[in-house]
Amino acid sequence: MHTCILQGAVQKSDGALGVGLVTAVRSATVSLASGLLFCSPRSPSQCLTPLSAASALVVTLGGVAWVTAGRLLGASENRRSDQT
């Protein structure tokens, strides 16, 4: 339920790209958490591998870059409209 509310709020403000970003970061978080919580010798497929950790890192850093760039562009546009 909370996922639907979050995605609805993101959809209104950032559109489909924002929803896709939230979904990707959530997947990266689940991958890291399951690797840390459920890794055992009996279920090695749950263990975090260097490749899955790198994938989660790339997705998360991409999300941070996208949010930061959006805020910087928004601040730049606000300053430009204030000057006119």
C-alpha cells in the first residue's frame, strides 16, 4: 500500500521516469538487504556477489545523480525566472 502512495506522489511530480527510478532504487535496496540478511552456506544464491553489489551501487548512484541534477536545474530555472 505504501508503495502505491509513494509511486503516486512521484508520478505527479516527476512522471514515469521518477517512478522507474524509485522502482530501480527499491530493487537495489532489496538486493543488498537480502544479500546481508539471508546469505548462508545452505543458500549461496542469496549471497551478495561483487557483481550484484556493483549493480546496486550503479543504480543508487544514478538515482542520486538524477535527483541532484533535477534540483540543480530547478534552482537554475528559478533564478533565471526571478531575473526577468
